[in-house]
Amino acid sequence: MTTLADTEGHLRGANADVLKADARRESLALLALCSPGLLLVGVIIVLPIGWLFWLSFFDENGMLSGSNYARFVEQSSYIRTFVTTFKVAFTVTGLCVLLGYPLAYMLSQLRQRIASVCLIFVILPFWTSVLVRTYAWLVILQRKGLVNTWLMNLGVIDQPLSLANNFTGVIIGMTHIMLPFLVLPLYASMKAIDSDYLRAGMNLGASPSATFRQIFFPLSLPGLASGVVIVFVLCLGFFVTPALMGGGKVIMWAMRMEQTTSLYSNWGAGSALGVILLAVTLGLLALLQRLFGARATGVWSAR
């Protein structure tokens, strides 16, 4: 004899099966909608990276070998260019943070109309080619350029400063180019901060500096993290400015890969350089995610 409890259990089981079937159909529908994008990502990104990884295991004679990766340890020139690449990336990223955070904070505190006008000057460099901007910096920073000429005319220096065709020139040129990539996401994050939080802190007796340190800065960390990641990744693969502003004295891995593939036609070695750079970059990004992710999501909630 079937009881009421058995009937209710049977109905719950039938309803659960129907809900699972609906969930499967919804998942398949979402997968079908995403499939064109996934296919595009696979063809444009995943397939070339896989092909790059495959080529990295073949030497100059087309034989399967690990010599391309062994070269990274055996030849000191590879290590020097690797260190130079990350030295430039960290330096430029740090300078962009030091210059971009105050600029973004100033823009976020202006009235909307004035801030919109000021943002035009932040975006304005995007309207000019990177090559043109780099050559402009060469004109400004060379030994007989505008900076050295003005300083010598003012009597500040007796000899021209070495500002171009070296590490200093690369840092100056790349910082100018990368700065908007940090300011824009940081400004958007700062504008999204609710001013009621700041007023509440002041009403509770916090000083302006304490309000900024304990409320505003932690809430701006997601935008800062986004800008730092964008600038850092772009710096690792930058080519034009280091090649021109470095004067052949600052060799980054993008330049080394270009020389290996175009000058020596060694696609295996060039692919190995790309794979190593990609692996190290992903590792650093994972580390930044752990550091900035914990700070950006945990500091404010902990307070």
C-alpha cells in the first residue's frame, strides 16, 4: 500500500530529475552560445601558443632536442637579457604607479566636466604612433636635444647629460607610453568609490589622511592591480621603444627573439624564448593575483 510519504518522495525525485534535465539543457545552450567565441580564442591564441611550444623542441637541423632550453642556462647572454627585461618592466611599472596614482586621484576629485577635459590629455598620446613618440623623445633627450640645451643655457650643467641611447632613455620613453594604461583603470576604480564611505569615516573622527589610508586606498586597490598587470605585461613584450631608445645597449627578450628568428632564422630558439617568457609571466601574474587579490578584497572587509 502506497503511503503519502512515499508519494511525496516520489514526486520530489521526479522534480529533481526534471530540474537536472533543465540545468543540463541550459548548460548546453550556454555552451552553444559561447562556442563561436571559444573557437575564435582557440584558433587565435591557443593554437599559436601550442605551435610555438612544439617548435621550441626542435633544433636548427630540425631534430627533436632540448638544446633550445639548455641554451638559456648555458649562455650568459640569455640570462642578461632576461634580467634586463624584467628590470625594465619592474622599473617602468613602479614609476607608473608613483606618477599615475596621484594623477588618477587628482582627476577623481575634480568635477566631472573638468575631469573629462583633463582626461583628454591623458588619452591624447594614443592618437599618436608609438614610433613617432619614441623619436620625439630621442629629439628631446639626445646630447644636443632640448633638455640638455636648456640646462646648459641656464648654467645648471657644464656637460650634456646622457639621457638617450641607454637604460635611462628606455625607462623615460616607456614610462611615458605606459602611464595612460595605469591611469585609466585606476581612475575608473576611484570614481566608483562611494563618497558616503569617506564622509562616514570623517564623521567618526578620522583625519583626512586616515580616511585616505584606511578607506580610499584599500577600495582603489582593484583598479591599481588592473593597471599594474596591464603595464607590466605590456612592458615584457615591448619592442619599439627599447630598440630605439636603448641604442643597442639595452637588449630585451622581444628584441632577442626578433634577432633569433629574423637574423639567424632559428625558429626553435626563438620559440623557446617565447615559451620561457610566457611561463615566467604567468607565474608572476599568479603571484600578483594572490597578493593584490587578497589585499583588494580582504583589507576593507577586515576593517
